Amino acid sequence: MADIRRLWMHIEFYVKKRVDFKTLDGLSPESYEKFLTKAAIEISRETFPAKVFGISRDELREMVRDVIVDIRAEKRVRPAADKVYSYINSVGETIVVYAKTKKEAGELIALASYVNPLYWGQKKTIKRIMQVSESGQAELDNGEYRQIPHSGQFINLYGNGGVASA
């Protein structure tokens, strides 16, 4: 069986890139449920969750719902409470990864890279974020500083790849 984290990464990327939250807010409960079904169908066409992961369309709908709820919740980079890593992608942008270990961060980067080339990068640039300043600068374990990016450049921000963060 394939790594389920890859499916979670795909769903997270799908929601970040294809969901217009203003339109979503205007949907009736019935239309919202239809939207979830449509999203599950579109994701199924790209990932084949029943065949690859043994997941039904109804389960996939609930996974999409979970990611939408999580995305709407306020998130903060809290290195004291969560293990957070940073790396540089292939175009020189900072990407932030929520993971339990540096090894898991590398695994999540590899999984996310299947979903979007934005996440391609070198594992040697992975560093743990130790603290974040008010200006959004992250201090890394090697003393280097990187600017915290927008949430589209976070991997596993919602904890579906293994780490649970509040």
C-alpha cells in the first residue's frame, strides 16, 4: 500500500490552489456537500485513492472537509510547541515543513514534490526553526535567518502528514 501522507499532501495542495474560499462561504449546506463530492471526484481522477490507498469516495470527501476546516483555522509557526523545519526550494524560496524529525521532514518534502514542483529542493538545506521574531524572521539551528513565507509554501501545516499541530 502506498504512503497515505502522499494523498494528504495532494488534498492539501488541491485545496490551497483550487478552492475559492469567498465562493465557498456563499454556498448553501447542500451546495457545499456537492462541492465536496466534486472535489473528491477531481482528486480521485489524479490519485486513484480506492485503488492505491483503499479509500472510498466518501472517506475522501471527509478528508477534503478536514483539510478545509484546518486551513481556515488560524495557524502560527510555534517552534517551541511544534517541530518545524525550513528548506530552500529549487527557485530559492523558503519552504516550511511541520515534521517530528529532520528525516521525516525530508520524507514529506519528497512526497510533496510529487504533487507540485514548487516543493523541489535540496535536503541539505533542511534546518530546524528554533524561534520566530515578530518581523517573521525564523532563526535556524545553525544561526541562519530565513523569512517565513505565506501558507502556500508550508508542507504538512495541517498535521495530516504525521505531526499534529494546534
